[in-house]
Amino acid sequence: MSEIVFQPVGRRVTAAPGETLLEAAQSAGVAISAVCGGIGVCGDCRVRVLRGTVSAPNAIEQDQLTDSDQAAGLRLACQTVIKGAGEIVVDVPRESLSAPQRSQVEGAEIPLAVEPAIQVHDLSAAPPSIHDLRGDWERVQGIDPAAWRLDAPVLAELPGVLRAHGWQTRLIAHGADVVRFLPPGMTPFGFAVDVGTTGLAAYLVDLLTGQTRGIAGATNPQIAYGEDVMARLTLAVRDPAGAARLQAVMVEVLNGLLREVCTQAGVPTDRVVDLVAVGNTAMHHLLLGLPVEQLGSAPYVPAIASPLVIPARPLGLEAAPGARLYLPPNVAGFVGADHVAMLLATATADQPGVTLSLDIGTNTEVTLNAHGQLWCCSTASGPAFEGAHIRDGMRAAAGAIERLIWQDGGLRWLTIEHAPPVGLCGSGILDAVAVLRAAGILSDTGAMRRDDPRVRREDYNPRYEIVPAAQTGHGREVALSRGDVNEVQLAKAAIRAGIKLLVERAGLSEAEIDRVIVAGAFGNYIDLQSAITIGMFPPLPLERFHQVGNAAGIGAKRLLINAPERARAAVLVARLRYIELTNHPDFSDRFSQAVRLTPDPWDA
Amino acid sequence: MSEIVFQPVGRRVTAAPGETLLEAAQSAGVAISAVCGGIGVCGDCRVRVLRGTVSAPNAIEQDQLTDSDQAAGLRLACQTVIKGAGEIVVDVPRESLSAPQRSQVEGAEIPLAVEPAIQVHDLSAAPPSIHDLRGDWERVQGIDPAAWRLDAPVLAELPGVLRAHGWQTRLIAHGADVVRFLPPGMTPFGFAVDVGTTGLAAYLVDLLTGQTRGIAGATNPQIAYGEDVMARLTLAVRDPAGAARLQAVMVEVLNGLLREVCTQAGVPTDRVVDLVAVGNTAMHHLLLGLPVEQLGSAPYVPAIASPLVIPARPLGLEAAPGARLYLPPNVAGFVGADHVAMLLATATADQPGVTLSLDIGTNTEVTLNAHGQLWCCSTASGPAFEGAHIRDGMRAAAGAIERLIWQDGGLRWLTIEHAPPVGLCGSGILDAVAVLRAAGILSDTGAMRRDDPRVRREDYNPRYEIVPAAQTGHGREVALSRGDVNEVQLAKAAIRAGIKLLVERAGLSEAEIDRVIVAGAFGNYIDLQSAITIGMFPPLPLERFHQVGNAAGIGAKRLLINAPERARAAVLVARLRYIELTNHPDFSDRFSQAVRLTPDPWDA
């Protein structure tokens, strides 16, 4: 066995010869970026072996790494195999880490009555005596002991609470299930979480007042096992232990968030008596340990679409002994409960006229409310806007260029935390394409001008230098390549084609859309004009667009505070007409048209 | 750390200096007998240290061990402390082991309709296609997916079962809860267990036919932590880790039995979809991890008396993912669900005339059906008939004298498995007292004749030599001491006083009892005439007595096979009028009278 030390984080782990450095990093909880899931095609997992015996660079590495990378001692962690038994010291450069992204936990809220799924009953009991030998549960007054369902860990709290609090207790119930025996007068709390593919947003709510008492965000730790949903589904199908690990790290991060928001409110986590989790269908299945083989291959069906209410503790969540976890209904394999929550939070289904709601991610969910008819689809927009498959792409962490403008004949850029630039995050990538297109450096087919001095043509993949090497945080230039532009074209074409097909299905034109609701972290930060310039969004007046932030998280909170909202979720899902794009007769035509970098690609 | 090896079983365990050999044995799962719970007063835990460094014998050991014991190198495991770091080899003599007792798994059965608590639904599903993208659960035909409760581990089996079995499944339900998705045509099984203070009896039942498909018995592993209920309750109250360990060893032995009966039937344990456990109130609470402080101190009330139906998997039981465990109602702190099960199995409540039902143990439960009126009590008969607090007492293992008669002016004895005698088990102790009383060697006050050559008077505690040292299995004599006789007098007086008080409460005389039902392992093996001779049972004609074996286990099986029996259990408990003896005005009078060794102690 070797001991592997990952620097600069200083994490240590024991690993067997034959394991790769990426596997060792995953065991150690070091979140090395691995978009491709460790098969050697993304080139993200660059590390430097400072000391110790590892395999020599293989053909995949020689292909993926430039000569200067190789000269600098860089290796691909997924291809580098541990040899022998000594200590191995590995340096993980900042840009190879799946850095904690900027979390999106707040968003626009619509007021709601406090009407939670749990009920509160304040009860007292007759103390036992030699003349009253009933059980503690039977001595609680005003209830029929046979009418309730009680599990042992819930019941275990009753004798102590009654004796410590003058034979009084506050019974928290979920229907006929007893959830917890609280001391009298104590406030029950609820926990809502939006489980995104890359990030999580969590809320602690006082279930008596509906007030938010804690907010926290975290990176989805499954990123270390594959950045996109498909890589994780593939791992889970290929390896049952991998599926178990994906579930375990998810439960662990949820418990971390639970502790964090409870610490903010100054209460223990077992005061949480009700939980809501929303996520896409894959996150839903991986959290619950459901099989995903049928979800990851055509025709991509979920194990369940119906809503679930399950005990939280057996799943490993550190909530109250009888706490229930509610998972809203899924719509389809690629339209999950997070989209349902987003639609509820934005009241999309209740809007008059024509409303388009978008949740942009690796898959983009699109719902169109056309005068009360609800159409929805999912479109494979890919991870380009999360920085994957982009030469200098990265997520929205410090040093990411998030905004670009053309000023005085040249590019000006703004980075997150004003750190020296390291790469481009989603909104920066979008701006870069839009600005270069507007400046005429890119054509509407995405071709790069040959005569611009900042266009480099050293290889088959020309690139536009955005930041010279001398000005960056890592000494390498930050550029946008022709390949990157192509990735953006594919991504935005998928989104625009989805919008177009829903609008056509409803018998409308894009110009008739009264409002566009753009949800999610990426959607919240993008420049709308850039999105219109490249043709990702229809060319509508900017005031029709509403960037609503983490509407899925807000929706989760609403489902926690207001039980009738759960019934509305079921009604909403029944109203949604899902359009499958993969076999839609017009999709490929619309998609090819939408690839053009122009606000109105249909005008060809 | 030291490594401790227990011989002849060959079990190894690592232990820290400062731990006692008894603690190490308990960690190793070596069931050294420790009636007193390890405080050095019972002298049961004799071991021999063959190698290694331990503490020198202390004052308690010098007091408890005879000179010859000490000369033979015997130590008390509870007093012997581990020193240093080397290997320690410990010999555990056979008589120091809590040996697996002779199990009682069969008994008289009353026929019953097969009407289990679970329901079987054979269902088929429409395969998915690009035109049918519903979830797997929603594609199952003939059910309303929203009408059921589904937990994640249950649902996780559905996609695989449907795809492997032509889109068919057998849904096993418990009310609205889905318990398991079985492949089509597969038989669901049930598991019933009687959890006794000293032994467990388990049954596997085919829930379609009601046939018993496996039977197994085991020693209650909690014995290693204290032989009687009070010692275990004290441990659980004093030390939360101790309570957790008592629960863990119980779950472990239940899983062992589950595996054993399933192996007999050739099925995996996850085919078990319904479970029933009966036990006294203390076993019930310790299994469920309920607090026992209020159960172990006056006025001795349970946390719950009502029946419970709880998920089995979160408790640690290796049954089907959604399997439910049913625990019948308890009557009071010292009358548990095992007595309820026994009353159901023997149809005590349905008998005409006057029926007395007894379950003899450390606590003896007594129920009197007096022309349809049901009275019941629990009486503290103590562990004498389990061999505890008896000079040469032991449980019913090989070498135990189980039967004694007086023949040709002397004692004749019979041992279990015809092994060389080692001690006296319960029925042997009872016979010994009865035979010596009948032979005039004991008076009705329990005094021993001074002039019998086999009465030894070397110390304050005279004894009657039953087997001379030369004929025993361990080279020490087996004898019955005056102290032993006293223990038997106290035990039988408690039982007889309980019977008498119930009969008086019903306004009857003992002679009016039409039938006496004697349940349990001890009750099954005793000589009824001996019990009458010493005045434990009323002097009724022998044909009125019915020794029914493990009626509690049979009752558990009935509650598994027939759900209406569960409703009958609730009705029965509501009909039972519990008489608390500890504060009964006549108890101490009746008890003092009943101490006399005579068939009719009231005749004084």
C-alpha cells in the first residue's frame, strides 16, 4: 500500500498499487475535476507528481497534454497508476479542482400561508401510580392510542419527555404517523433542499411561522465521480459500489447542510421533523438508491414519477426519529421534481397569456404556458455553460471571467472576486461568443476572422486570445477556441430548438411570448442581450425577461411550508404535456437552423 | 492491548489493560455465565488463566472461591483484570458457560385459517417505449399508484423484477404499504419468534399455505450481560452503551435464527415479508431500544402497552426491504405479549368452567378464566428453576440432572444426554426437593434431617449429597443445600400465592379449578406430582393438568398466519383484569403460608 498526499489541501489517503491517482483522490474526498468520468478524454484532471513512484505517461496523456504541459510535469490523474509502496506527493493545481461554485440560494418569493404537512398536538398525560399501571403511550390524554402509527425510535423519546416536562408533550404528526414527541412549547423545523447536479441550496424553516431560519449552499460531491449526469449514471450502472458511494456522499452533504442551517438557528438537527428534496430525476434516483439503468438508456424512464413520502432516518438523514422526506413528482426521465418546484415557485401555470419558463443546465427544461395549455420538454444543452468541454472553461469560482464587453476596440473582462483570471465561467463564455460575434470576429457560422492579430492558428483549432499568459493567475493564456464556439453553438441551438418546437406545438410564434422566466444560477447571471445576440433566446424586448434565481429552491421551501402546494404539484404534473424531442420529426431541422449565431435563425 | 484467547471454544478478542476477563468474554461473544451481572456475588464465572498476565486474586475471589478451587487455579472472570500487553489464554470450564439450553420450539396447536396480515397481488406492466415514458411504478396495471405507500428500498427492486420477468411482478402489501416486489409466482414467507429471557424459539412459515418450513432455537445472548431480567434492566439504565449492546446482540441472534430457518427452507432471508415477535415486556423494550428506567422501578410501567407494527429493516433485521414486525400488546410491566400469545394458543379465554394458565419463569404469569371472567397477575418466582442462586444449579444442558426418584432407600438420577452429572436443572431441583421431602429428609419448613449420613454440615449451610464427587463430570460433588431448598420454597410460594389470590378474587376455591395449563420449557419438563408434593401447584387430580410446551411460540405463529388473531389479541388484553400483587393486602400472608413444603399450605 502507498500513502498518497494531495497538496496544497494536505489530504492523505492509503491506496493500493494499480489504483489511479483519480481513484485515490476520490477516496480521499479531493474533488479533482473529471468531466468524462475518468476515461481520459476531457483532460481536466491535470496533476503534478512531486514525489513517489507512478506509471510513465501513456499514449492518452501524450495525446491530451501539450508539450509544455508535459515539460511542466503535468499528468492526467485518471491515467496515472500508483506503483510500489512508498509515499506519493501530488500537487493539484487550482484549475483542476471542482471548486465550490458560487451558490444560488435566494430567489424571488410569492407569499404563502403556513400550512405544513405536519400537525402539532399539545398533550398532557396522567402520571403513573400503583393504581394506574397503563403504558406511557396509553396514559397520554385526548388521543386514541390505537389510531396512530408509531415506530420504536419515536416512541423511545416519550417516557423521558413526559417525566422531564411535568407529564406534557408536543406530539408532531404526519397524518397518522407520529414523527416526534417534543418537549412542550418547542418549535418544529423543516428542511428544504434543491439538489442540483453541480450545487445544492438548503433552507431551514420554522414550521409554525414559515420563517426561514437558516440558509446554506454546497457543491454536489458527486462531481468528483463525474461532472455531468450521464457520467454518474454510467458509474452507477457499471459498479454497484459506485452507486452506493454516490448515494453515501449525497447523504453526507445533506447532513452537512442540515447541521449548518441548524447551527445558524441554534437548534439540534433532530428538531427537523419534515424534509423536502427537489432535484432532477437522476439526482432523485441516486439519492434514494433507485436503479438507474432504465433511466440512463433509451427510452429513459424513471423508476417512479409519483411523489414519495418516505422515512428520513433509514436513508441516513440526521433528522427527527420519525421525520418524513417528501420528494415531489418527476415529469419524465429528464424533467424532474426541481423543474416542478421551479414552475410552482414562479406560478408559471397561473400566468395569463403566453409564458416561457426555462431552467438552463446540462439538460435545459423548458415549459410553455400557452393560454393555460402547458407544454414541456427537456433539451440536451450539454455542460458548455458549466465550463466543461471548453478550452479554458471553469465553474463560477474565484478567478473566473464572468462578464466581457467590447470597449475602445478591445475586450474588457471582469472576474469573480476580482482575482487574476484563470478561465471562463458560463456567463463569461456566453459573453465572449456574443461580443466576438458583435465585433465581427466571429461569423454567424462561428468561423473566426483570419486577420485579427489576437486570433492564434498554431493548430487545427484556432483561438482568440482573451487574456495573455502574462496577465493570468496561472501563467497560461485564457482564450476562446473555434471548438469552444462550436460547443456554445450546439448548446444554444438545443435550447432555442426546444423553445421553437414548443411554441410551434402551441400554434404560436416566438414573438407572441409575453414573458420569459429564466431560473437557476447560470440563468441568473447571464447577460440577456448576449443570449439574444447569439440566438439562444428569441429576440424579445428585454423587459419581458425575468431572471428569478434559484426558483427550484424556493419551490422546495413552498412545498415544505404549505401542504396544499404538494397537491398543486400533483395537479401541475398531470397538466404538463411532455414532448419528447429525441424522436421529434422536426427537431433535427430546427436544431441545425438554430446553430447559426444570429438572433433570428429561422429567417434563413 | 492484549489478545485474549478463550478455550476450548477458541474465540479470540483484543482487549485493553484494565478490562476484566468477563468484559473481554462478552466482547468475544463467549457466553460466560454471570447471574449477578458481574459484581462478584454469584461465583458463576469461574475460569482458569492458562497463560498471560492478569491481576492477583482479590478479596472477593478469596471469599467466593473454595480453597480447592483456588488451588486448582480457578478465578472469577468478573474480578480478574487484564494487565500488560501479551497474549492471555483462558480456559472456560463447561459449567461456567451459559450453555445453549434445550430448546422448546414445538407445542400443541389448534388449527387456524391462513389469513395473513400481508396481501398478495399478481400484477403486470406495459413495457416502456418512446410512446410510453411513464415511470415503472406508474406502468404497473390495475392499481392506483397514488394510493400506496412505498419506501425507496422497496421501490428499488421494481425495475429489475419487471425487466427480468416479462413485465410481471407479485406485489406483497401490508395494508397500504408495499412490502416487496417479488418475481411472479414466488412464495412469501413469515417469521415468528418467541423471545424468552433465556431462550428463543423461531419458526419460518409459508404465508400462502400456513405450513411451518423451518424451526430453530437459540440461547438469549443477553444472558452474558445478566441472567435475569432485572440485571439486564439495571445494565440498560446505568449505561446507554449497555442498552445498545443488549439490543444489538438481540438483533444479531434474531438474524441468526432468520438465516437458520431460511436455510432449512432453501430461501433467502429477504423472502420474509412479515414478522411477529413475542416476549415479556422487558424483552420487548430491549429489542426495540425503548427506555426501561420506568419499567425497572416502581410502579413498573411500560413505554407502551398497545400493539406495534414497525418496519423491520431499520431495526437491523435482514428481512424483505418493506417487511413489518408485529409486536402484540403488553398487559403490564411484568405481563408481556408472550403471555398474551400463550393465552391465545391455549384458547384459555374460550374455555368453559374454570381454567388456570401458568407460564413459569423468573416471573411467572398466571391467568385465571373463572367462568368467562379473566384475572391475571405476575409473581416474582425468581430464577431458582433456571438454576440460578442454586449451589449446583444449571440450565437444561448436557449433564444436568433433570429427574430424581427415591428407589430402594436411595436417590436415582437421570441426566440430559446421559452425560456424567454436572449439576441440577430446574426439573431436577424441583424433584430433589420433592423426593427429599417425601423421604422425610426435609421437613415441611425445609429443615434437613441431622442424622442422615448424606447430609453434610461442614458450614452454616448443610447440604444433601446427591452425587458424590467421584461420579460427577467435573470431580466435585453435586448436592442440594439448605439454602437451595429455601430458594425453591420462595419460588414456589410466590407461584402458589399468586394462584390462591386470583382464585380468591374470583370467589372460588382451588378445588374448583377444572384445568391447569402449564406452558413453557420448564413447565413442560417438570414432574407434576413433585410440583404438587412441595405445594407449588394445588393438589388437583393429575388429569386436570396440561403441559403444553412452548405455547407462546405457537401463539406467535398463529399471529403470523392469521391476522384476525391480532384483533383477538387486542380484545383479550382489554378483557384481562390485571391484579398487582406487590401492593396486594393479602399477598404477604398468603406468601408466608405458601412457603411450607406441603400440598395444602392453607390448611394450617
